Amino acid sequence: MKNNFKLLVTGAIIGTLIYTGAHAQYCTTKEAKARESKLIKFDTTKGRGLADNFFLWDVGQQIQVRFLNGTPEQQAKVMELAKQWEQYANIKFIQVFAEPSNIRVEFSDSDENYSLLGSDANQGDPTEHTMHLFSGLFNDPTRLKRTVVHEFGHALGFMHEHSSPITGINWNKDTMYKFYAKYGWDEDMVNAQVFKVYEERYTNGTKYDPKSIMHYPIPSWQTTNGFSVGWNTDISEGDKQLAALLYPASGVRATEVPRISILNYTTTKIKADKTAGGLKLYPSFNINTSGATGDVYLCVLLFDKDGNAIMATDEKYNVSGVVGAYKGFRMGPGKKISVNKQNPEEFELFIPFSNIPNTPNTSEIQVVFRTFVSDGKDLKSTFFSTPVSYQMGAR
Ligand SMILES: [Zn+2]
């Protein structure tokens, strides 16, 4: 089941988010990308120049970092390296020893290093890590440095530089699929992690920077024209410029987009209402807004018991091609709103039974709560909940 959801996140769910009425202009936006930040889960290496503006922290923010394990010495070393960013970005990383925290670091013997992207970490379960670092890094100071600085770059919202749409890299794809297959990555994974090119807007107007700490090394055999990039261990001039652009000392970011965080999502309560002829759904969460004013879409989507999307046939109950329901709200920054907490049925979404096929696979359905935010140009997927199962029963 898990694999099916993963496929949805990487592929099938990328579709058209259908809006009606006032939002018809979005009907052709091919932007319903699931939490692509979740996919920025790897490396050890390459890097810099791009950032996801929808997952930036506030300028000047004190970002709280908690370690779930590790010795005091290891924790202090990681903090020292992370704080290199403070010279160029107007933020502070503050170590905390109890909740609340924004970033949670876990060490283990598993040789992988990854982080959630920027403020997406805020939306996680406070008992789970948002960044993983390999304990073995402490045996190699150079690797420790480049890895920690790189991962904390992701934690600030920086994306992989080699995934810039303006690199001009000519990948030797067939050879690379074979290479990564040895590490258990299939072609979809390689496409997502290596060949995926971000949207132009994420470059923030910067130039391609092969010296970036956010760039993976590229040996010449990986390209068809001999182009290569070595191990970058330091924050580059390009990285410094981007950091200053995103987190300026002036305190005011030049380009701001609407940013939302979904916090304390607990569950989506589901009630069958025979009189109304459908399911009533009540997701329970808090929403915080920052940045600019934008349109926020709160959605529920339905999957069958195996985790496959139930494809929509009725445009009115269609979210990214999947059976669902949504409500949109124009929201300004600085709001902190609690939804279905004090009053558990104040916010309701409704899907008629007629939109849910009556088949063996849909005798039990799974409900996912999802959010999108739009600045009028792009529609950004910002939250994707774990599914809640529900027995459909007789209708
Ligand atoms: Zn990375």
C-alpha cells in the first residue's frame, strides 16, 4: 500500500487541479505536485542555487533545532557547521532540548543523509526527525562539513543546484540508470532525484553555480560531453548571494509568496450521511500563514483500500484528477487559525456517494487531506496527510 501512495506522490497525482467558477483560470495549471520536498531525501554531496520560496522561513527567524540523539560533542559540532549559514542568511539556528522545535536531527548507522525542505519541517510529527545524518560522518571531518552544511541548506529551503533548469548538463542517462540500479534506485527514483529539473521560478533569478554546496559531484562519465563537477565543501559565492536574497539583512525579502504551515493535523473525521447522500469530512488541523496574501485550498482526496487513487468523473468533485472536495479561501499573512479543534464540525467538506464507485476495492476507502496555496501564478502543493481508512458499508 505504501508503495502505491509513493507512486502517487511521484507521478500520478501530478495532474490538473480542477477549479470552477472564480478560479477557472487554474484549470490548466499542471502544478499539483505532491510534496516534492519529501523527495529531496538523499545526497551527501552535490549542490546549490535554487530555493523553494513556498517553504522559506520568515526573514530573521530563530529556527529551533533539536537533536533526537547523539553525544553533546556531536550535537555541538553539527550546530557549529549549520551556523555557517548565519553569516550570509538572516536567520539563527538555536539548539533546543525540548519541544517545540522546527528541525529535528537524528543520527544513525544508516549511511544516508537527507532533510525535509525548509519550513516543510514544521509540518512534521514532533516525535519524528526531519533531518537524518550518518553517524560515520564524524570519522571524516571534510565529509561531515560538506554534508552538514548541505543538509542545513535544504533546511533553509535550498534545492539541488544540479536540478536547476539552467544547468545545460547533458546527462548520460542510460549509463546512470545502470549505475544507480546498483544502489537499489529504479529509473523513477533516478529521474526524480537526479534528472528532475525544477521550475524556472525556483532559480530566483540566480545563475547556475557549479561551485554550490547544493551541487552533487558529477564525474565526467555521467555526461555525454565530459562536463564534470567535483566535491564542493564550502558555501560558494553563488550560495552566499542566494542566501542574502532569500534571507536579507534588511529584513525584507524582495519576492514574497503566500506561505502556509499545517500544524497539529490529527485526523479527518468521516461521517456517512444517508439523508444528505454522501460523506461529510472534517479534517482537524491548525493553519499558520506568512509571506504574502494568497489563495489557500483545503482538500480531501479519496483512495481505494490498496492506496490507488479513485479517479474522478465529475468535475465538481475532482482534485488533481482524483475524487475529492475542496474549499478555497483568500488569506493574508500572520494568521493562526484552528480548524475543527474546539468545534469539531465547523469546517466540512462533502462528497456525494454517487462519486464513489461501489466496488470491492472501495468497500474500504482511504482519505487524504491535502493543501495547496496559490500566488495567482503557481499552484503549490504544501501538505499531504497520512491516509485515514474508512469502511464504506451499505449506502
Ligand atoms: Zn541534497
